[in-house]
Amino acid sequence: MAASSPDSYISRRPYVTMGLTVAGVLVLVVATQLVEVLFTVFAGILLAVFLAGVTQELTEDTRLPRPLAVALTLIGLGGVLVGLWALAGPDISEQASALATLLPDAAERLASRIRTTVQRYGWMQRYVDPSQLLPPVSSVLGRVTNVFRDTLNLLVNGFIILFIGIYGGAAPQSYLDGVVQLVPPSSRPRARDVLSALGRALRWWLTGRLILMLIVGVLTAVGLKVVGIPSPIALGLLAALFSFVPYLGPVLSVLPALLVASLIGPTEVLYVILVYGAVQLLESYLISPLVQQQAVHIPPATVITAQFIGGVSAGAGGVLLATPFAIVVIVLVQTLYVEDVLGDEVSLLGEH
């Protein structure tokens, strides 16, 4: 069978572009109707990519069957979590309980201080309504509760995410083959290349985030312990978890520490700002560039835009998964549009 001529391919470019545009619009329409389901499935796929990457290394080194490698990986991860909990679990539990008691008191005291300051200076009351400047603590806690309710909904779907991840990590090739079968035979090699690029980019991004989370959590806990802030391990754990969300997470992670420090005094508040500032400087200008040499770097404006769209669409779960979803979109644009339609060469995310 004769190969298509370059002129014939160029003549088809407008139709290919139009088809991709229509497909993108249809996907967006469907996504707006099934956003929670899609994010749950995507979280499962993300877990499958992680497990597939780990088990791939394990099977290459040990020649074990992939299902057994997945089981050993899950047992290993569970053992690490149990071991960490055995070492630091009692301290984390005790400090988390103390933190849960301290935060409402700190929020109430901060609200009282602001209202007192506004009322002390009469001219400020003409421009600032104390009730609007800082809503009642019950209102603030209600909003926080809504965020955690969204997170809880994501955890309720955890079984679905877990099973998608386990089955996807145990037999990724069968699922990839099923996706490839949906495209014409002549395009199947290219489809495999695109799927491979997606998996590579997501795997490297996850690896980078996990390394950064560990470093940020340890540095924050040690720094808070040194300056004498209560519950340093619990606050360090919060900092590590929040750092999974780039840019937005570190900003949110400092708020609980500031509230706790405000119960002690202004000097401790300054210490908290210095500790978190130092950790973020190290993370941004030293640790993150070293990690991103082997991981995935996305422009900050792209990440923040994706987080905003994800938060509006799916709440806390959308913000949590916004960055990996942005990676998928970027890689698809790079491969299917920049390379295939425009014919330009581009360095794909996660490609080293």
C-alpha cells in the first residue's frame, strides 16, 4: 500500500485541526456533566501509573510476574506506613489532637483582636465593618468544614480509586491495548507513543512531588521544633500534605502554624514566618530545581490556572488533581497538535 504523500497530509491539516477542536469541545461538555466521576477515575489512573512504574522497575530487576510485583509493592508501601506510624504515630496523634484544640482558640482570639483594634480607632469604623473584615469563627470553620467534606467525598471514593489503581498497575498493557484499539490501525503506533509519553510525564511528576513532600515536611517539622512552636510534627505533616498542590498548597500550609503561634506571642509568629519562608526558599531555589531536572516542570501560571478551574469545577478534589490533569492536556497538545498537525519538534514533558 502506497504511503500518503506530504502534500496529501498537508491538505488534510485543516480537517484534522477541526476534528481535534470538535472533539475537545465535546469532551469539555461531557466533563462538565460528569466532573466528579471523571476526577475519581483520573485519580485511579494516576495511582495505576505510579504502581505500574514501581512494579516495572521491580519486574525488570527480579523477573517476578507483574501481579506478584504489584502485591509486593502494596505490601511494601503498607509496611512503610505502619513503620512510620509505629515510630511517630503516638506523637502525631497527640499533636493532632492538641492542634485541633488550639486552632479554634487561636482563630477566636485573632478575630477578637481585630475587632478590638477596629473599635478602638473610631475613624476606621467608617471604612471597615469588623464583622465583614473577619467573619465569625463559626462561619470560617463552616467553610473549612465544607472543604474537608469535599475531601471526605474523595476519600469515600477511595475504594474505587484503589481498585482502579491496583488493576491498572497489575495489567497496564491490557488497558493500553484496549485504548489503542479505538483508533484506526494506521494510527495505532502513534497512539502507543502518545500513551507512553503521558505515562512517563505523570510518573516523573509524581516522583518529584513525593520527594518534595518528604523534604518539605521534615524541614518544616525540624524548624518549628527548634523555635519552640507547639505540635511541630503535626504541622510538618500538614505542610508535607499541602505541598502536594504546587504554589497554592505552601501558602495554605502556613496558616495553621500562624494561628498556633499567635496564641504564644508576636515573636513566635515571626519565627513561623521565618521557618516557612526559609523552607520555601530552599524548596523553590535549591531542592525543586534539582528534582525537576529529572521530574516535570510546568510554568506557574499554567498550574495556578488549572487549580482555579479544578477548584471551580470539582472543589478540593479538583484543586488536588489539577496539576496532573494539566500535564495530560499539555502532553496531548504537544503530541497531537504541535507535532502531528504543525509538524514542529517539541521537548515533551517528562522527556529526558
